[in-house]
Amino acid sequence: MPTKIEWARNGDGTPGETWNPLRGTQGTWHCTKVSPECAYCYAERLNMTDLHHNGPAYQVGTDTMRLDEKVLAKPLSWRKPRVCFICSMTDLLHEQVPFEWIDRILDVCRRSPNSFFLILTKRPERALEYQEWMRTHGRTWPPNVGGGVSFGTQGYANKFMPLLLQLDLVLRTVSIEPLIEAVDLRPWLDCCSDACDHGEVFRPNYGHRPAPSGIHWIKLGGESGPNPGVRPMDIEHVRPIRDLCIRTGIPFFLKQWGEWTCETPPKDWFLRSGNGDTQWIGGAANPHQAYRVGKKAAGRLLDGREWNEFPKILEGHFANPLHGRMAEGAPGCAHRGAERDAAAGELQISAEPGGCPDPQQRLF
């Protein structure tokens, strides 16, 4: 169905699609929590409050997965190409999902070559196992499927990033959501080329010259939802990731601030909000306040603008200014050496209307 997820957009800027062929048996959906980022899962909340089928929490043993055959075939009926987020309500690489089911889902993607499909997982080790399983069966990832990992803490970044770089996907993306602590991605993104003079800003004729890292898109967002425990996202944790993307030429997309903002709310906010929740963040070194104003009021601005940068998805899928050529082929082990030797300018960014990229950003 059409989705409001900000980064799941079609080439013409219209809403993309979510496709959920994996369902629960007791509830509409099913998954299990594996990390602190999962604490206030939006999909769990929807599963437990679904108007048609109130389901259980996303805990081990509460439900089992099933493959919905009717939903499985849905993309084959699409007349227009679109961007589709696969399994937005669960994890395609969940331990309960047999590789044969994943294979059938990806086979539908292969049979829908005019659309582009995106996968996010918190189980990249299982993605690698599935990749090896495909090799033993003479198959590879479909050329119209990109994938990535989702995390919001340094510990999981350390664990997931090396695994992501081993996946032979045509597009590798990182979804830092919800961002709940400072995360440093420099070990995997800031790969200096021989021409680098270690300047602060990447420009065509001087400054930082990063070699392509194998990561093609960074998405970031805060935590949303009605739970009183929803955590604020610190603007001082967001800026370094944005700045790193600028230096390395990687598209950066800020999805949302979530329930909290670091911007000072209007004077009458305490009266309108009902409770006037505030929280000190930043620790003793840099204390500042966050304000719980709700997702809509918090918005998506960072330093006065939206960051709506997309990778130029494979040429031929979308003949639109928002999307174009991103890479020659799946940058797996055989491609990665050549990829690192290529000019950093080969990784292109396109900004959605309204993003208002500054002159520095238009260099890419």
C-alpha cells in the first residue's frame, strides 16, 4: 500500500509502497526485539492496536510467522514502477523465516524489474547466510533490490557495518533510527584516497578526497510514538553524521526528529502541550534541553533546511531527476577494489525539491 515513510518515494516524488508478505498467525504482524532500538517499536504498537486483529507484543514465543500467498503476488499486478519497502512491519531476515520464503519473495522482485525494492534488517549475519545459500543454488541478489542495516547505537554499528559491506547488493544503505546515542561511522566511511590532503570539506579541486566506501545512502531519524519512554534525539549527535556524509559524498536523509526537538518551542507550548515535558540531554560536557512537542511539531529541519538526499538508483528504473545512475553493478567482493579506486564523484546525490541544497552540496 502507499506509504507515508518519507524516504520511500517514487521517482516523481509521489509516495512509494510498502509490501508485507510476511504476517503473524495470532496477530496481523509478527517480529521479535533484538536490540535497545526496538524498545518502542512502531510496528509492535500497530500490531497490538490493529482495529481488525489485536495481536500480541513482539516477544519471543508470542506468535509465529506465515507467508501470505495472496500478498506475495501483489507487485506482479503493479502497472507503474515504484519504490517499495519490503517488510516494513517485520524483518525479512527474521530467524523464523525460511530461506525458501525469502527466495520466493525476491523472485517476485526479479519478476518486477521496473520497480526498485528496499530491505532493512537488524539481522545482517542472517543476510550473509542467505547470500551463501543463494550461491549454493546458483542465484544472486536481484539487480533491483537494495538493502541495509538498521541501528542507533555504536555497539550495533560496530557489529553491523562490517557485515553490511560483505553483502553483494547493488545499493547498500544505513538506517540510523532511532538514533539514541552518538554513533561514529568514520571507520567505514571516511576512507582517504591517495590524493587526500585532509582538508575539512570535500570540494572538486581541493580538500578531502574520500575513496568510495561501499555505502550508498545514510538515513537517520528520531523515535516517535505515544509511549512516555520515547527517547529524544540529540542534535549534537546528528550533525557529525550529516557532516561526514558531506565530506564523503554520501546522500544524507533526515527522516524525522520524532517526538522530541532540541529547538526552543513557542512560549505558549507549555499550555498547549498539556504536560510540558522537557529533558536535559548532552551530559555534563554539553547540557541542553529537549522538548517533547510531538512528531508533527518537531518536523524534519536540521539547521534550517530539510535533508532529502537520495542515491541515484540504477539508470533505467526511473527516468526522473530524483533518480538516475548510482553504480555499474552489485559492488561485491569482485567489484569493491575497482569501486575504491574510482573517483569519489561517481557517488552522486540528488536533492528532492524543497531540500534547498547549499552550493557545497551541489558539488556532488
